[in-house]
Amino acid sequence: MSHLRAVINLDVAGPTVSRHLYGHFAEHLGRCIYGGIWVGEGSGIPNVRGIRTDIVEALRGIATPNLRWPGGCFADEYHWHDGVGPRESRPSMVNTHWGNVVENNHFGTHEFMDLCAQLGTEPYISGNVGSGTVREMAEWVEYLTRSGKAPMSKLRRENGRPDPWRVKFWGIGNETWGCGGNMRGDYFADLARQYSTYCRNHDGNVLYKIASGARSDDYSWTQSLMQTMGDYGCGCNPKHYFDAVSFHYYTGLTNRKHGSATDFTTDEYLESLANAWRVETMIERHSNVMDVYDPDGRIGLVLDEWGTWWAVEPGTNPRFLYQQNALRDALIAGLHFDAFHRNAQRLIMANIAQTVNVLQAMLLTFDDVLVKTPTYHVFEMNKGHHDAARLDVHLLDATPTEQYNDRTVPLVTTTATAKEDHALISLTNLDAEADHTITYNLRGGDPSGVSARILHADSLQSHNTPERPDAVAPTTFDGANLSQNTLTVTIPAHSFVTVRLATGRSNPSESEEQQ
Ligand code: AHR
């Protein structure tokens, strides 16, 4: 057990922690859309226009801020024209990336936009660069966002939607270094400028264009994009072809990449933590590259795929990427969110992969039964950070660590934000064995009350099933004590805790949205 001291200045607001750091991702992959979100109108499972009701309710419970769709690798095979019009006459296609299954296109643009409306979430659409055309992407934008007599607006009306939708987030390609076309960075940078040119803002709908970015730590990819992304020549009216660049990073095991989600050793646990922590270094280094070309921070960094990637559950299709989700996954999510908060000045969006039944999912379906995963609960417990002002946590003592080969793995992480009349502190104790205590000196405020919740279970391998849906679920926590301006929290081994402090004042916040 260690005892750490920390200082938080309640009256010094940092950058806004965008709610979009808590974004999601739903691909046509395995049972994410079909058999997950989409059951069809004729299903015996309760649904609204084919979209499963319990999933909508659960995702509303975590205030899902945005949803990325239709991929992933699938996006670069997807031709949106095939997914509109009467369902029975939509053509089929083969989903070659994910199991060679036949996709009937029953879940298309209208169904996705309906899902977003039911969730109260912002759509983030990933356009096809790999096997699509500039015209196809331009027409999709027109179909979605333009009113009046344009040909695509007319087609949309014929398909039952008179008014255009509002779509802000627009992805130009996905993993164009790999499944999205196996391109080289400089080539894609030019191609992205070309696609971006024809993705127009129609009728006051302003697109926020996100260029497909690097694989993990390929900083040269980010450099290729940043070098070519804007014309700064005139100095008076800088123009950017994109508003953001993305990158993807998944946590697995180093050599055996996909170990079991629920059957792992303490050593493998440490290895997964060491790999998960790499995300913070990557965010910082991609940001450093961006700083060179964009010192004013106008271009956002987007981590639009992140999460754990384990072996599929035994007996399931290896290309469906269906994995269980244990307490370990929740702690890794807690670690990621702290890294996101600390880098909120540049990182404006992140999307966990994926929403239902795929990779580090929020929700698992078992026929008509829905199970919330431990990761879901971290999203729910951290909801108060959405659009709050970051409060820097200054640690006065060294964080406890453990050594994994040549890597030093921090075992405790904590961040804080302030909003309205309260502050929210998150703490993750990654230590498999030991409890740790943190004493926060709360300066610049007069905290008047405290309440806390904990996500904990007997073992790191604990997970939720239809038989034990709440094996890992948040409970009230009495280990946080406030005495005047001193908050002391003893956080048990392998736990995630949130502490809500009543600050009795309207907190300072950078009220402007970051994008
Ligand atoms: O999320 C699963 C896949 O991982 C996505 O389709 C792809 O973009 C990434 O490689």
C-alpha cells in the first residue's frame, strides 16, 4: 500500500474535456449491427422500427455523444446507394473483411440516422475512399444534408425522408494504410485533399472532416497529413482541407496479441497494462507532430478506434471478433480516459471499438437478454466528465509502479474535472494486489460534500453473464473522506472509483466547445 499526496486547484480550469472523447463505433462486423443493434421490425425482441429497444435504453444511459459507422474496414467496401430505398429490393454484397458473410443492406443510411435520433447522438459517418469514388462520397453528403431540388435530395424524399439531416462528423477513409487501400502516407494525403474538396457544406450543414490517420505509432503518417492539410501561404485566410486527423490503437498482448478475455495470468495482466499505457505516449507524440504544423491547435486529433482486442470466445466465428469483457477491460478503459483527459487540449474525440458484441463492447446480447459489460459501467460512472473543465491533478509523490520487462507500468491514475457546482474525480487502481491511498489537498474552493462509487470485483477476471449480469457493477463507496479541504481516498486493489465533490460554487469552465 502506498500513500500519495496530490493537489487540485478547484479554481483553475484547464481545457474542456469534450464529451466526444466518450464516443462509440458500430461496424457491420459480426453481431454488432445484425443480431445486435438491428433485429428488424418483425422480431419478437422489442424494437422501434427494427432497432432493439433495450440497446437504445442502455446507450442512452451513458449519454452516447457520437456514433461512428459503418466501419472500420467495412466502410471502404460500403456503397451507400445499396443501403437506401425499399429494403426488399436492396442489393446484397459480400462482407469480405468480416467472415465473407452476405450483407443484405437492410441497415443503411435511414436506419443509422434513425438509430442516432433514438439515441440522441451525433452521427459520425466514415466515407469510402478505398473502393469508392469522389462522386459517390459527394453524393452521400448531398443525400444526407441538402434540401431543395438537388438530385440526391429528391432521392432522399422519394425514400421517405423529406428534410435533410444534420451531419457534422465526416470521416475520409479508414485505415487507408491497410484495409482501406494499402496506400502510402503522401499519396493518401493528396487523395484526402481531393475527397475533401467535394464534400460540400449544404444548407448551413458544416462538416467536420476527419482524415483517416495513422496506425498506432506511425508518426510519419500524421506528418504526411499535417504537411499537406492546409494552405497557410496567404497568412490572412488559412484554409484547411480537414478539421482533424485520426489514429487507431488497440491493446492486446505483445506476442500472442489475442490472449483470452477472461482467462489470463497476472503476468499477462501486467503486459496488457504496459501495452495500454502506450496510448498516452502515442497521443502526446502525434500531438507533438501536429504542434509543428498547427501551433494554434486548430486541427483536432481523433482516436476513432481504441480498446482491448482479445481472442474470440471459444466456438465463435474468428472473424466476428466476439469477446467477453472482464474487470481488466474496465480498468484499461479507466486508464484510457485519464490519458484522454490529460490530453484534452488536442484530443477532441475518441471512439471505443465497438458498441455491441464486438471487441471491447459496452453491451453483449444473448438472444433477448442484454448484458452490460464492466466497460459500460466505466462510461456511465465517468459521464460527469462530459464537457467539463479539466482540473489538473498535481501528484506530489511518485506513482507506484511495477516493472514489465524494460517497461515501467504506473499502477495508479487519477484525473478530475469541474462542472456547474461540483467536481468529479476518477481514480483507477490497476494494482492486482495492493490498496493505495491518495490524499488530495483541494485548494481554491470550499468543498462541502462528498459521495463516491466503486467498480470492483473479487478478481480481475470477473465478468458479467446472463446468469450473473451484475457480477461487476458499481456500488456506493464509503472509502472517500472529506475533512475541510482534504479529501482522502483509499482505493482497493483492482478497482475504479469516482468521487463527486459538491463545491458550492459555479465552477470555472472553458465554456467554448472545442470543435
Ligand atoms: O474494429 C475492428 C477493425 O479494426 C476495424 O474494422 C478496422 O478499422 C481495424 O483494423
